[in-house]
Amino acid sequence: MPIITGIKFIYSKIFNTIDSFYLGLVEGWIVSGLFVLSMTQVFSWFKSEIPILFIIIVSLFVLLNDYKQYKIKPNKLLKFGQLCGDLFGFVGFYYLLTEGHFSFW
């Protein structure tokens, strides 16, 4: 009986760990995707494209904030998932929306 209880405990810890990482990853993708979509709308009002320098600066500040929260908060895997989601989300959504046509300024 104690072996089955131990296996169930280990399984629940592994499942919760993977689950919290993916939850943070999806949350990071959603936040970065909504940011890039909203900024394309704002820049389209001025008949301009989003400059990649703007995306780089914003993503660096968001990643710095996520890294600080990763060091402080108790649920490190959720924050690490958000960090990875933001890292790939900003650049990925920007690339998808501009279709490879970058403007630096």
C-alpha cells in the first residue's frame, strides 16, 4: 500500500509540474500575441509598420520583469513557462504578422 501511495504522489507532482509550465507557456503566448496585435492596430492608425526595434525593447523589458518574478515567486515553473512563452511569443507573432518584412525604425 505505501508503494502505491508513493507512486501516486510522484505522479501528481510530475503532472502538476508539467501542467503549470504549459499553463505559463500558453499565458505568455496569449499576452505577447495580444500585445503585438494591439500594437499593429495602433501603428496602422499612423500608416506605419511596427519597427523591430520597438518589439526588441518591449520584449526585453517584459523578459526582465518575468525573470525577476521567476526569482521571487514560489511557483517557479509557472513563471518559467511565462518567460519562455513571452520569449517566443513576441518574436513569433511579430514575424507572423509582418510576413518577414522587417522595418528597423
